[in-house]
Amino acid sequence: MAGCGGGGDSDADPQEVLDTALGSGEGTDSGVLDITLGVDSSGGQEGNLEAEVKGPFQSNGSGSVPSVDFDVTASIDSGDSNFDFDGGLTLTPDGAWLGFGGREYELDDATFEAFASAYGQSASQQDGQDQGSLEQFGIDPRNWVGDLENDGTEDLDGTEVVHVSGTADVPKLVADLDDVARQTGQVSQLDTGDLRQLEDTVTDATIDVYATSGDYSLRKIEVGMTLADPRGGSGTVDLDLAIAISDAGEEQSISPPDDAQPLGDLLNQIPGGASALGLGSGSSAVQPANPPQVSDSAEKYYDCVAKAKSAQAVEDCAGLLGG
């Protein structure tokens, strides 16, 4: 449907559309977020990965934990083995819930309160900054896109948008990130050889931006990239990332899931529970100086999880812990 409407927007300056969509600094307080990632590897190591995070979100005011209800799915096919994941995340100002294996698990009150406090402090610090994190270093991501074209107007989930496309300037992107590394002093500089290798590895990089007709507010961004084998092999990796927002500005109704179980019930299925994941136990108990020996049943559990090809299979492995 490209070029089928929008009046002057179909002839708008693509640089103006891009600058407004990516540089206005104005987000949206509510809508439905959809993030998809696809990775397809061919050649010596064939396989693919597909992942998606999708669901409604609603701001609850500055400093308050937003409400979200995201479904998270992922699948990996490496030829010899497959793995599927189906879970979710629900947040409200009153709590947090994780979905896994068809069940919902609630984060305990103390942990959630600590998370909410940290979130509020981080939000306050960001509100007090006049510039974005990259702009503080004199870097503008809009300069990473070249060869811009206006591909006309399209219908995106019932909203008329202007479609602007271009190619990613990989050398400029890498050089800017290297500047950030040098200015922060936290990451070693990339030398000229590293930059050349990255430029040679990325054989194709494109970006597509979809902005609402009229005000050019961002509604979707797609990034595509093809990487060659840095070792000189014949294989390639195709990467596609898309971030979209639909129903922007519309109020979203998000409520806690029904029949949620304590998150500890899920963690208890893992040898060592929360401590094994570095999450602590919710108490101030001192950890032993010497790590515990792994039992035979725990070894069988780890081996089972490593071979599991689905979330249900991972859950079934828990039965081995009683052996």
C-alpha cells in the first residue's frame, strides 16, 4: 500500500520524518508493544532463533512502576535440537508476576518493594537529566542512517504512517560507540583493525522507520543486518529486529493474573533454589564458606534440563530431584 495516500506526507522530506520520529524525545504513555527478533544462520552452523515480546503497557505516572502484561515466546532450531519457551511478565504498582510452563508465579512483597524503590530512584535521575545518555557525549543516532528514501504512506494496524527507509552507516555507528567508550573510560578502545573487521563482517544493514502521518511520531522501527563469517567461511547470519507500538495513547486495562503461586514454588524446582540463581533467600542468613556438593539427583536434573526441548520438558525434569 506504499504511496497510496497521506497527501503531502508521501512526498515529505525523509530526513525530517526520521529526525522527528527518532529525535523528538517524546514517548507514549500507553499502547501495545511488540518486539520481534529473528536470527537465521546458514553455512557451517545452520540454525535459527525466533523470539517475541508482546503485550499492553500503561504508565502510572513518573516514578511509579508501569503496568505491563507481556507474553514472551522463543524458539531455537539448531538442526540437531530444538527448544521452545512460552512465558510472560505482568507488572502493576502492587506486584509482579512471572508466567512459566502455563502457570503464574508472584514475586514476594519484600523483593517487589525493593524493585519498585530502585525503579523510582532511577526514574527520578533520568527526569533530572536534560539530555539523553548518548547526546551527553555529542552523539546523535539519527546520523547512523544514510541513503534515506520516502517510500510513501501505508496502513499500519489501522493507522496511516509514513515509511522511511535507509542504510545503516556501520563505520559511523562503531566510531560513535568507540567515542563513548573513550569518554567513559569503562571500555577499552576499538583499534583500527577491529573497526575494519566489523565493517567487513556487516555486509548489509538496513533500517525502516514508520511514523504517524502528520506529527511523525514513531510507531515502528525495523533493523535488518547480514553478517559474514569473520573467519572467511561461506556462512552468513541474517538478523531482523522490529519494535512496534500499536494503540498508542489508548488506555490499557491490566490486572494481576488469577490463581498465582509464590515464585518460591518455581525456584524450589531448581537445585539450590533462589540462592543457586544468585537471588538470595529473602533473609540475611550467612552463606556457607564452602559450596555444597552436587547430589546425583541434581546432576541428573541438570542433564535433563540441558537436553529439554520445551518448557514442559524442563518442568518435567523436576521429578528427578526426588531421586
